Amino acid sequence: MSFLDNLESTLKNLESREERDPSANAKRESERAKTLAAAPWAERLKQSPYTQQLMNEAAAAGHKIRTKIYMAWLGTTFRLEARGRKLELRPTEDGILAVFLENNDEIRSERVNLDESPQSLLTEWIAQLPSPAPIPSYSEDEG
């Protein structure tokens, strides 16, 4: 079977699969509508002084507790991660949602006001971080 025949066969299979599952198109359209509705909030989150202040305060707080806080943009979501815990700021059609995660399971969520200081949100998240493993101490007698 040539490459073109294989490609044609694959395309036919995909088309027939979509015809069998009419909800797939509706689901795709629903996701697209949600993304478009959240777009203004996503842009506001990226441009907001709130986000910049959160990054600066997270770096300082991580230094104080001797933990690297990883920060990343995942599409329109801003994520902080340390010691297996995550805090995600997710744009929705209703505003920004702060989602607290542990082992990728959502613990809770709350609305974020970009006009306020991020300090209380950051303090709350850091308080939930588990304590680091103790560093064993060695005395000269244990040689």
C-alpha cells in the first residue's frame, strides 16, 4: 500500500468516526466558545501588574522558605509549583479562578480580583506546602 493510499484510508476513517459521533463537533464548538469567552480575562491576566507582583513575591517567598517555586505559562493559565503543590490562575468567562492543586487533584478554588494584592493568595498557598525533608546532621563523633 502506497503512502497516498494509506493517507486516504486514514482520512476516510477519521471522517466516518466523526459521522458516528455527532457530539464531537458540538463538544469542540463548546470548548471554542468557552475559550473565546475567557480570552479577555486571559489577556488581562497576562498584562496585569497583579501577575508581575505575584511573580516577584513568589520568588522572594521561595527564597525565604528555601524552596524553588517554579512559574510557568501553560497556554492562558499561569502556574506556580513547589513541593508537589500547584497554584493555577485560570481565566474563565466569569473572571480569573485560583485553583489549589495537590498531586494534580483540585483541592479548592476561589475567584481572584486583579485589582488587589496577590500577597494573601500567595501566603495561603505557601502555608499549604509540606515541610521540606530534614537535612541529616553529622557530628564529628559519627565519622
